[in-house]
Amino acid sequence: MIDLTTQIGLKLQLKNPVLTASGTFGYGDELADLIDLNRFGGIVTKSLTLHPRAGNPSPRITETTAGMINSIGLANIGVDAFIEQKSELLSHLPGKVIVNIAGRTEDEYADTLKKLESQEWIAGYEMNVSCPNVREGGIEFGAKPEILNHIVGRIRDLTNRFLMIKLSPNVTDIRVLAEVCQKRSADAVSMINTVYGAAIDIKTRKPLVNTVIGGLSGPAIKPIAVANIYKTHRAVDIPIVGIGGISCGADVVEFLLAGASAVELGTVNFFNLNAVAEILEFLEEYCVAQGIGVVTELVGKVKV
């Protein structure tokens, strides 16, 4: 048997390095009848805000070459409804539950987290400071080091639980932002969020998402994710959770070699409901073939 146990910093241990990516798996309960949730090392919920959000007008999602563009706009039921409606299922999952939080202001981030702190079953938080398709909040918190420094420090002071900051590739140098997160005692960073993308219908001459520009995800962005993880792994000591275009076990190994300690599955959940099972099987077979007994031996071991 291969040991797939994965430690993310000092506060989070996963039974395997595969999590769901926020925004692609709902709150965890919607797909419970289709996917064995127990296969995942952990569930990362879609973004929660202090108050319910309707999100952006439709159309807000479109397929494109090797991926898709979304402009959902952080639509969600709000933190109070989440606690009331989702706690029963999520609190009984054997895997860890990480709640993604977002907001229009620093106060909204803080107030959302304060409400969630009452739920003992929550293992930690992923702060979304990198959403590219909301007009207020979103990426503006994660694009400037001085703003990121303040908000991460404020949230860190409010919780002793695992805290991970989700970073955007739509910046000059993602390493600078990861260094800020490390300085402010974040336990990990997750990367990358979606890349700016747009698509236009040449017949109608209209954009295919209402906001014109949305977030591109899927296999098309995998090389961008790998490059950012590789650079960041050499710049900071805190763990990295890799996201971006993963669709198979080989992709996961590539992310681990580049420096990710764990990964999140996103767009693949829309076209392959068996992805997590296939990936775990591949990881075990790969480790056996490579003579590796513990999957964490792969992290950062690209040969350069």
C-alpha cells in the first residue's frame, strides 16, 4: 500500500492530496449521489459571503478550446443559510471540509469568518482574494501586496484554524503575493485561480458571457499553473495547493513535482465524475512503479 497521507502545514492532515476546487463542486452535497465524497482528501466549498449573492446576469458560462470561461460572480446562499442547510451533511464527512470565503469589504470577510468559527467541524478556510469577475472585492484584495498584507493579517488574528489564501495569476509576480501571505502567517497558498479570458460569437458579434471578460479554467491553463507553482515553491516555505487544468493522474504528479503539496480538482468535475477515483489509482500505480512509498516524496522533486 502506498501512503497517500498529506500534511499541509502544521494544522491540516489529509488522507490523500486531492481536494475539490471552490466553485466547481457546490457546497459538497449537490453531487453526493453521483460521486463518492469519501474518496477526496477534502472538500473545498464554493465561495461564501456574508449575505446571499445572485451573481452576474446570464449568460455567465461558455465552453472554449480546452476549457471554459465563467463569470458566475460569486453567487451563493450566504453564510447563515450555509450553516443552517449544509452543516448536517458536511459535519459527517470523513474528509476535511475547508470553507472558501469572499467579500466586498474587509469587514465582510471578517464577519463571515466569525460566523463560521462557531462550527467545530470546519477544518479551515480558503480566502478568495482572486476572483476576476466581480466588481467589488475579488481580485482587488489579492493584486496589491499592501492591501493583501492588511486583510490576511486581520483574518489571521480571528482564527487559529488552517488558513489558505487563493492567489490569482493575473498579476505581475505571484511570488510577491505568496511572500506576503507567508509573512502574515497564512498556513498555505492555493494557486492558480482562473486566467482572464473572453470569447465572442462571430455571428451575433456579442460576447459569450455577460461581463465580456471572465475567468478561463480547464486544461488550457495547466502550463500557466505549473509555471506559477514552480516559481512560488522556490520563493516561500509555506505549502502550495495546486489548481488549474488538472484532468488526470499524470497532471497531479506534474503539479507535485513542480512544488504543490496537494491539488484541487476544478473543471474536470464537469466532464468526468470519476476523475478522483482514476487519479488516486494512477497515483498508487505511479508510486509503485517509481519505488516510492509515500506520495509526499514527490513534492518539489522536478529535476532541473
